Amino acid sequence: MEKYTVVKDDRRFYPMGVTVIDGGAHFSVVSKSEECALVLFSRGRKKPDAKICFPLSGRIGDVWNMTVSGDFTGMEYCYEADGVLKEDPYGKIFTGRETWGNFAQVKNIPRAGILPETYDWEGDAPLEYPYENCVVYRIHTRGFTRHTSSKVKNRGCFAGIQEKIPYLQELGITTVELMPATEFQEVMMPEGVMKNPYEKDEPTGKLNYWGFVAGQRMAPKASYCSGKEKHPADELKDLIKALHKAGLELIMDLFFDGSEKPAYALDVVRYWAREYHVDGFHLIGFAPKELLARDPYLSRIKLWADSWEGIAGSGRGKRLAEYNDGFETDMRRLLKGDEDQINNLVYRSRRNPKGHGIINYMANVNGFTLMDMVSYDRKHNEANGENNRDGVDYNFSWNCGVEGPSRKKKVVEMRRKQLRNAVLLLTLSQGVPLFMAGDEFGRTKSGNNNSYCQDNEMSWINWNLLNTNKDIYEFIKFAIEFRKKHGVFHMAQEPRIMDYLGCGHPDVSYHGVKAWCPEFENFRRQLGIMYCGKYAAKADGSQDDSFFVAYNMHWEPHEFSLPNLPKGKKWHVAINTDEGSRNGIYEEGREMVLEKQKHFMVPSRTIVVFIGK
């Protein structure tokens, strides 16, 4: 006890948690108890080294404050309130969690470490990309590189992602979304014990692989660190700094279960923005969205949530974004040929509101992977041990004739074609496209649509599929590049469907099988969308080309009449998803010129992209 002394500190305000100062540290904790104490442990030791009571003079409301002099190197701490040990919700790093799935540690109170804030960011800052320039790639830190096929030195951790940065750049994405990477207890306890996992109850034997649970939200997950030379905070900061140097943003998933005070949630988001230079946050659960949207400290930070209805963000530019399954549900139904979906195609392909961005995806964490979407009609969650009752029952999928894996040529070809269609539905829509990691080369979870507890090869990305399904990867890479090159597919504002430039064509127009005659009856499954290049620019700044995209989601072919182009220009085929031999792609500058400029027969379940040159 002699090593630590409570000292008088005339400073009236410190942030919550621990603040390192010259010669010691200041501690602030919220507790409604009548007595509160700091409990110190040497690293790895079961018995405490010291117990220091907070003086009553340092209590303000329910906040206890105390400045303690001494050397805290190698020390861990927690608090004692009315005789009960409790963790620090503002802890910046937690010990004893370095090994993933450690059942022996599940009942121990998490102890926080004390870290000096000495990281060198080398002038790093968030990138602040506008939404119209973003392509998102969602990653699970452990699953992204845990499989031996990843061939990285540091598998299943932040450093492993860093090793894959060249791959991310080659794919063409701009923004990495990281699934929960703050400290949480992955060892699952019986239901009803989750909020107090330090009881005598025994673990269920399952691991919460995804991490959408309560936890220590200001600390990076220790088991996602390589554990060799750096602690988790520095390894995650190294990753973020390296991503920014490579021109890639990082969006963090933050889960709130509703038990948090709004002020705490605000502190958490501000902390990650300030200390980790995070580019934005996907707010999941019960975050105080309006409070966060209006916070001046977050005025340049991207914030994603399921809805922003009735909430107007303050700050610079469009930084809020809507993130939900709406696009996925509607476009999957269109893809499989459900009736009455053409109006949804118009709505989803055009949607880009003035007040906030839109995150679109065809597959995500919940539900089928992109490959499983065309391989299964029903969920197959038996491995979760819940008699296949868990997970969503409506996947809006089509197995193309066979449930599960198939070697039948017609089935395989149809699945590949439907994947190409799905990718174009996504990348040719105005909202921000999002791909789930591994979907770009046909990852499968064998029909499991709720793999929250599958810490195994079902969830880990098998990088061998990159060779097996090279054609899928090449098409998605091409589609991302194609979108980036042509501004008509990612405008800064939602198309108005008007000729506001007085150039003779609206920015976007809709057509049926007859030009300028769209058909929206419930039985229609085909639509043409024309994009006038005069309303947008190419990636090099020059005026964009005009495009006509023919969508035929019917099981029968349909002949489309093509709109007239300005004198001197002709329609060329840039992409045809029916042509599996060349993956449906025509190289830039070598697009197929149409012999008949007036008509084109679009095969069943096919998307054809025409370019006017």
C-alpha cells in the first residue's frame, strides 16, 4: 500500500475512466454505492496488491474521483462498490482475455490495464470520402484470416487484416467495415445470465463468434491481437493507420444493448473517433442516434444506422447513412422472378436521398451468403443446436433447381448467371454497394443463415475459393471498377428523372420493351433504364457516356427496343450476364457494336448493359 498515495488534486474535472498524469493516475467511476474503492493487482495475480478507498470529498453526485500517485506499470485494476467487485466500463484495455474462447476466464471480473497515450499517428487523419465514391467491404477480424489458406503470418487478428491490404486495394473497395472488435465475452453463458456472467453457472459450450453482445466498449478485443510485440490498442491503431495510407477507410461496428446511458454511448463513440481516427460507425442495437447525429465532435464522422427517420444530422455534408435489409429483400425477390417487383427496381436503383446516404447489399451477416442465395431455398442451421428454429425463415432465395452443392452443368451455369445479375443490381444502383468478405469468390456457409456461434470453417473465409471461383472474383472486381469509372451510376444527388440541363434527355429515364414506354403491371419482370452521360463525369473528369441497362428477370426472353442516341453515336454491348464464356464482360474500347441499333433480344434472367459511343 505504501507504493500508492491519494493526493490532493485541485483540478475540478477529468474524463471518466483513467487519466495518466505525471507521477500517477486519476480515476473516475460512476457508482451509486455509499462506499467505493480502487482495487489493484499485479499482472496475472489472483490476490490484490492494494485497495484504495475513494475519499468522500472526491464524490460529485454519483461520480467518484481520486488522484493516486505511484507507478502503475504492469498493474491491473477494477473497482469495489459496497463490497462487490465491478469492471470499469471506461477501461481502455482488459487483461485475461488474450486467448480466444478461454472458458477458464469466463467467471473472472475483467481487469483493466493502464495505458500511457503515446502512440505516434504520423499525421494520420480520417479520409472523409463522400458516399458516392464509396464501396464497402465488411470483415470479421477473426474469420477474415483465421483459415490456413489466408497465408498470412498473423492469422485471425488485426495484423492479419493489415497483411491483406494489397488484396483489398486490388479488389477496388474504398471502405472496410469491421464487425464488433471491442472487448466482449465470447464464451456464452445460459440465457438470463448474460448480463452477469460471473455467477457460478457453467458455460453453454458455445462461442458468440459475431460479438453482438454487451461488453467493454472502449477497449479493442485482446484476442484479436497477435500478442507478439504490441498490445491490442497499438495493433488496431497500426491497422487503421496502414488502411488510411493505402486510401482505405475504416468503419467500426458498435453494438448497444439498450442498458447504456446516452451519455456513455456518446463517450464511447467520441473516444473511438478521437483516439483511433475511425472514419465512421455502424450503430447497431439501441444507440441514442439523435444525440450522436447532432454532436459537434462527430460532425465529420460517418454514422450508419437502420433508420434516420425524423432525425436530421448536423455537421458538414452528407454523413448519416441508412443501413437495413430493404434493398436486399426487394432485389432478391426481383432476382428470383417474383411478381410486382419492377416498381421496387425503380425505387431501389435510384434511391439516394438528399439528407442521408444509403448502404445497399445483396448479402450480409444475417441470412445467406451471396453463393448460398443461389444454392439454397431453405435455411440449414442444424449445426447451431437449435433444431433449425433460429435464423430468419424468409431468405428470398432460389437454388436454381437443386438444393445445395451441384455439379449439373445447367444448374452451375444458372447460379453463375444469377450471381452476375445480383452484382449488377448492386453496383449499378445509386446507393453505396456493400460486399460481405468472401462473397467475391463464392464463399458458402452450407445454407446456414445464422452462423453466430460457428467459430470454424463455416464462418472462416477459405481463400482457396479465390482460385476455384476466379470467374466470380473477376466479375465483381470488374463491376466495382466499372461503377467507379462512370459517374452516372453513383451521382452525388438522386436522379430527378428530368431534363434539367435542357439537353434533350432526362438524367435517368425508364422504358419497357418499347422505348419510352415503361410498364409497371404486377406481372412485368422487365425494365430498361437509360442514363444520360451529360449529367455526370467519368473518373478522369470528362463527360460520361450514356447507358441503357436492360433488366429481364423473366424466365422467358424479351426483345427490347433501344432509345435513339445523338447523331454519330451507336449502342455497344458492355456487359451481358448471359455470356458465361467471357463472364459477360467486354473490355473497354472493345465493346460489341450492335448490328441492329433498334432492337436487342435479351435472354431470360439476364441483364445487358449497353453503352452509347
